[in-house]
Amino acid sequence: MEKRNGRIRLGTKLLVLVVVVLAIPVGVGVTPAQSPLPMPGYFRDNIFTRDFVPPGKERISDLIERLTKEGKVTISEADVIAVALQNSLDIQVQRETVPPADYDVLKTYSPFDPIFTATANNDRRLSPSSNFLQSGVFGQVIPISNLSQNFNFSYLQAFQTGTNARIDYDNSKAFISSRLASLNPSITSALRLSFTQALLKNRGVGVNSVPIKIAKNNRDITKEQFSLTVINIMNQALNLYWEVVFAREDIRVRQASLDLAIKTNEDNKRQVEIGTLAPIDVVQSETSVAARRLEVTTAQYTLQQTEDTLKRFLSPTRDPGAVIAKLEPVDRPKPPTAEETPKVSEAITEAINNRPELTQARLDLQNRDLRLQFTKNQLLPQIDVNGGYQWIGLAGNSPVLDSQGNPVVGPDGKNIIVTAGYPETTRQLFSFQFPEYFFGVSLALPIRNKSAQADFGRASYEKRQSDANLRLSEQQVALQVRNAITTVEMNKARIQEAKRTRELQEKTLDAENKKYQLGASTIRFVLQEQTNLAVVQDVEIRAEVDYAKSKIALAQAEGLLLRNYGVQIEDVLGGNEQTPKKPTADLRAVTATTGNNR
């Protein structure tokens, strides 16, 4: 009796332990997708309804309407970024690549999804029998009727530890038209708890969670690719913005030069009328007016083309140029400040830490390392330990017997029957009257295992390749940073020299005008100096615009473009309206003199 009670207590403890294990998700990074029990709304969301992903809506930012006044879009550098991030079709296309990556992560949890199955079978048959004891008729073949009904339930759960747990609850009811059946019909119930644990191959969270980790890294790679797209769009939009600024300033310079040529031509005509100037000089001034008018016309069409190119980033419509009014930039090129460019070593460090391309390369290297670990584990033999515990209950209809073992007959002349069904089998199960323990070990040892060896060799090669690719990318980024800093320094020097050249050219033109008025020069030289002044003014504006663009290029090379303009990539990913800011400083002041940069 004491031994039986001990078995009952042991069985109870095992049952409680298994229930607790199945109720608590096991593994690292547990998510609701790993829960062994159905979450609230599971059947509604996964069985009775289909998952529907609404189509993306065409969203046109109302920033354009707010910025439009009197047929012109008064727009700043920060406004260009805000509108481009909201409306650029390139960003909208790339944004749609991120949600599928989340579904890919969700899919990797599917091997650990619990499975509940239920089966019901009904089998009826007639079997011939010549057994006198079974049929009660001697010398004849009598049909024996058999009826069996099964109601079975099972629950399976795999864990990232390499454990597979299973609960089986089997119920069967059998009836046979035989005199030998002591229980007829008979009801059998069995409750079985079993498990299998991998000891070498596929053992542990580190191995079984590799697909999940790789999928998460791939999702992060997709997000970094989205960040890279956003950065490229910002860079292109900002560069086009400054090209629009240059084109407008170029028209202004060309128009001023044309106005000066027209004034000179009018003065020449008056001098010809009074006889102080030869008519040929008027021909020269008119030729200069025609040439400069051609330059103004060309500059105007160049501005229109540049605006149309910029508008592609500002509107998702089929023809952006037909929707958005004329652009009116409010920002103007600014001369370099006293702040110096960053040290090359510090700028390279920033780039190594912030560039999306390098983050992608590092994530890819992590994936290669994870795959190498997985393929190395697959070289091991398969050794599994399995075990379990089972309870059985048996009940059914049986006749009441007297002390002699004979059936007791009731008043109606029929045997008195005791009926016991599922309640009795259930009582027997949970009183642990008929326990069963089982334990075993299985070994699967491939003789050659060529497939696993090939996978491991390929994974080793791919990891080395990914590592070399990361180092190559870092080298290229370092070179880009150096070139960006050099370009910034060059454009600063260009601005200084262009300003000095323009001031000297203004003095030269003034001197040539005075000489012409005194008769010491000809109109041809005056017109030439006017053209030279327009050229050097254009060169100065181009240097200032190139300096603004080179600062943007340096911020992109360092991976600081998003941070400098206050752009949050998660907000862009969600399609939220952005409020970018103009950088408070042109460049980071991290060194005192340019000579220390190298």
C-alpha cells in the first residue's frame, strides 16, 4: 500500500511538472508567437478570418499647399527634406519592403508552434467465428459483431532547447457479441506524457534559434537599406535644391550682364547720333546684347529643368512638374564660417559607427557566423533521450456474480449488469492505479554525412568572404570621408579666391570704363570686361553652392545626415510627417586648425 501511494505521489508530481512546462514558453526572446497555448483571439484571427493587409494609400503632403503663395512655393532646405520624405515614390517603394521582413521573422517561430489534434473513429464489422465458447453454438459458423469507437486527443510542443513534449489522451469503446467478453462494452482510457531531448545534434537554444536570429538580422538589414534610401533621397533633394538656387542666381547674374550690355548699347546709339562714335561700335554692342540674351534664355530653361528634377522628389503624381507651382528657394549660399572641418580620424570613426552600409555588412557577417555554428552542429551524430509516463483506466458493463461466480439474475429473468463508463476510467487515471514508465536512448550516426560537410565548408567560405567584404567597405568609407573633407576644404579656398577675383574684376571693369570715356580704350574692351565680370560672378556663386553641397556630402559620408537634420527614421518608416531642422552649425568644430586634419 505504501509503495502504491509513493507511485501516486510521484505520478502527481510528474503531471504537475509537465503541465507547468507546457504552460510556460521556453527559450530566449520569447514572443507571443511561441506561447504553447492559444492566445486570446487565436481562432478568430487565424481560422475564421483571413489576414488582410490594406493597400497603401497615395498620400500627398499638405506642406505644398501651406508653402504655396501666389502661384509660388516658398521653400527652404528643411522644407525640401520634409516634403521629399513624405512624397518621394522611392521612399514609398522602399518602405513596403520592411513589413514583409517582419512576417519572415514570424515564420521562423513556426517550428515551435503548438499543435493540437483530435480524431474520432467509428468502426463496425461482422466477423465469422466457429468458436463454440465465443458464439455459444456448436458446429456452426456464427457472425460475431464488433463495434469500436475511438476519441483521441494529442498536444505537441517543440522548444528551442531541442525538447519535444507530447500529451496524448486516448479513449476507446469496444463492443463484441461474444460470451467470453467480461466487460461488454469495454471502455479504455490512457493518458500519456512523453518527451524527446536532443543531446548533441539540434541541442540547445543557440542552435535551434539560428533561423530566428538570422531572420531578425535580415529585418534589420532591410531597415538599414531603408535608411540608406532615405539618406540618398535627402542627399539628392538637397543637392537639387542648391542647384535650383545656383540656377536662379545664375539668371540674376546673366540678367544683370544683359542689362549692362543694353545700357551700353543705348549709350553707343546716342553717341553715334551726335557723331562721337562710329556705327561699327554699335554693331559690336548689339552683338554682345544678343549673346547675353541667349545666355539668359539658356539659364532660364536650365532652371526649369532643374526644378522639374527636384519636383520628382516632392510629389508622388505621374507628372510632378504639372502639379507643383514654381519653386522659390529662401535659403542662400553662405560663406564659410570660422569653424573648421573635423579631424579625419574622428570623421572616419563616426562613419564606421553610423554608415548604414557598414551596419548591413556587420549584420551579414553575424548571419554568416550563425550559419557556421549551425552547420557545425549538424556534423554531430543524432543522440536523443526519450521518456514518459502513462496511466491507464479500464471500465465497462459487467454482470453481478454470486459467491459461486455465477451471474445474478434479476426479477425480469435477465442478468443484473453493473454499468461503469468514462467517469470510472477517469477516476482510475488520476488515482494512478495502473502506471507505466518508459525511458530510452536513440542514436543516428551517418557514415559519411557529405551534405552536412558540404554545408559546413560553404558556410566557412561565406563567413571569410563576408569578413573581407566588411573590411573592404570600411576602407571605401574611409576614402569617401577623406575625399569629402578634402572637397570641403577645396571649396572653402575656392570661395576665397573667387571673391578676390570678382573684386579685382569689378575694379578692372571700372578702370576700363574710365579709359573708354577718356578715349583711351574701345567699346570692344569694355564689353569684354563686362563678360569677364559675369563669368567671375558665376564662378563665385558656383563655389558657394558647391561648398554647401560638399558639407552635405561630408555629413552623408560620416553617416550624420539624418541626425544633423533631426530626421527620425522610425517616423519616416511609419509615414509620419517630418519637421526637419537646418543644422545649427555648418560643420562640427572638432579641431582648431585645418593643418591638423591630416
